[in-house]
Amino acid sequence: MDEADGEAANTPAGTETGGAASGDLRPVVVLVQPQLGENIGAAARAMANFGLAHLRLVAPRDGWPNERARASASGADHIIDAVEVFDDLASATADLAFLYATTARDRDLSKPVCGPVEAAATMHRFARQGARTGVLFGRERWGLENEEISLSDEILTLPVDPTFASLNIAQAVLVIAYEWRRTGLAEVDGGLPFTMPERAPPATKEALYGFFEHLEAALDEAGFFRPAEKRPTMVRNLRAIFQRAQLNAQEVRTMRGVVAGLERRHLRPRRDGSAVTRGPATLPPDEDDPESSV
């Protein structure tokens, strides 16, 4: 594809007009602990080919800036110059409303799985609602860890030959960026005549993480997580339930109000004046396995 090196790779981010959404609402590409500057640059080049512009790095091994990345970007300097670097994944995704995690192999996680065509349509839908989305890509050697994938809403995988499923990071970015652009162009020409407006914007990851922390603290206080060694699995399962619901900002506020109301109820004295004491949460006799309850 060397013949595409010139003008297409140097298209400024602000001039991109193809697709259902542009500017700040284009998907964010998040590379988690990338090891080689060359791969970062190649990913930036792939993004520029198809109109993506927002690249975030989580703890890049060789630091940032990286001249090897700039050289490998082949002119996609507008992306390299605007790269954002974060110490942790939660910070890198806090402002996103919907997040995909890419992986080539099956994971023991309760997550919906989709391909690039469906993912592109979903990301355009969120953009039309005024919400930002993102896609996580893992390390060159072993990809994303399960804890990182658990922060996502859905798993995104590519229909590769299972006998040779490994892709270079830039190749994976290229496929997803291509589908984003192709889907956007199709929607411009053949979109629906109208859509129902959303009553509230989708919740950001920052708001959702705050709700998770609030809920989990309340459940800790109620003695819900039993036995203690199963807490991480139970937390992941609980989070997956709410992530599948795709809560909007108002719904997250409502859920936090529900948790706060339950907390206040436990602190309220009984009508006879005696104090309400907290005890371990009890389950019905046929649901005595805590993990099965989530």
C-alpha cells in the first residue's frame, strides 16, 4: 500500500468530513503499555488513513515522545503531536461512554463479543448521541489482561483464520479504522430519515467507575462478598451486569441514589427507638452460593 503514502496520510484531523461523526467524537484508540515506538507510529499512520485522530498511550515502555514512532507514522504528525499519555487505564478511559477491548482469543469473562462491522455501527450511534467511544489494544507480546478487559463494555475480535490469529497492533487498528470510515460513509448515503432523541447522554466511564466504587463499598459494609476470596470474581460479574445495560448519565445518578438510600435506611433508627445493626447479607436457602447470586 505504498502508493497511499502521500496525501491521504497527511490529511489534517480537522478536515475529515466522511462519516456520521467527526472531530472530537471520533473513536479514541488506546494502546496499553506499547513496547515499540515503531508500532505506535504504524498505528498512527493506520488511523490517519481512515480519518481517526485521537491516540492515547497507557504507560508506554520507552516513554514519550518517541522519535521512532514519529518516523514510522510516515507523515501522520498531527496524530503523533496530539498523543495523550496516561499512567493507568482507568484515567485513560474516564471520559469515554463506551469501550471495546480487542482480543484474538477466548476469555473467561461475561462480556458480549462482536466483530468490527457491528462495533463500527455502535460507535457511530454513540457519536450521534454526542458521546465518545474508544478501543483498547494490548501489548505486543500478550495483549490485554483480563482485569483490563473487564473495564470494557464489549469484546471486539476480528474474523481471522484461527490457525494464525495474531495481528500486529497497527494491522488491527487499520481494520477497525477502515470499518469506522466505511460505515460512516454508508450512513451518510443511506441513513434512516429520523431517530428518537436520547433523553440523557450516555454515562462516562468516570461516572460508571464512581458508581461501581459506591456500590461495592456498600456491599462490603453489608457483608455481601462471601467468602472473601471470591470477591474479585463477584465484583467483575456485578460490573458486567451494569456494563451490558449501557446506562446513561441520569440512570447512573439514579442508581447511586438507590445505593445511598439503602445506606441511609440501615442507619435510620427503628420506630421503637432501638438502633438498626448491620449484619452480613443473607441469601435465600436455595441461593447459598454467593457467586451464583451475581
